[in-house]
Amino acid sequence: MSDPTTRRGAPRQWMPAAPLALVLALAACGGASRGGMGSSLSPDLIGLDEIQASTTTNAYDLVNQVRPNWLRGRGQPSIRYSQVPLPVVYVEDRRQGDLNVLRSFPTGSLAELRYINATTATTRFGNGHAGGVIQIVLRKR
């Protein structure tokens, strides 16, 4: 029988468990959030921590500051429509209109904002959401 510490005559090299555990622990922490409750790293969510940290006065300016890509068109123009589709704004589950509606919501009234992609928005709200949805959740009074 051969010695378990050798392989084809060369000594085995064992990686200590501590460095491996450290690497795994650091990798797990990489997805942790930045702060307390309501914080997010999600590209599809503006949480309460980001809202409160912002110096903006309305939802449009907030989105433009922290998630400007939400305000850009998504997808391809179609044969029927020459413009790139833009997101539709909803408050809770009620359609409000185009992106300009965001200007009418003061930052202090917001609990969170979510971007819902076109596929999910169409499934949830029906046709007419090729640019997705920006959903506003208001703070409870």
C-alpha cells in the first residue's frame, strides 16, 4: 500500500481550512446590503435608505440620481412604433401615466420604488408595458 501523504512519489499539499473558510465568508458577504432596514443593492429597487439619503425633492429627480437607466427606453422599436418604449408609472397597482408623473410625488412621501421589467409588467398589468413599469410604494400615514 502506498503512503497517503504521497502521490506518485511527490508529497501531497493540503490547503489549510482557514483560508478557504475566509474566502467563502468574504464571498458570502459580497451580496450583503449596505445598511440597515430598507437598504438594497438591487438594480430594480430604490429602498427607504436611498430615498432618505437623497437630497432630491421628487421621485423623478430621485430616480435620475440613483437609477438613471430606469428613465431610458428599453427594447427595440417595432414596425408599428418608431420610438423605444419607456416605462409606465404605477402607484401601488394603479396606472398613473408616463415618466413625467414621477415629478408630482415628493420624495418624503415615498417608501420605495421598483422597476418591473417588460415581461413581468405585461404578465401582471397586461399589454402596453414594453418599456416596463416604475412602481411607487407610498409611505403609510
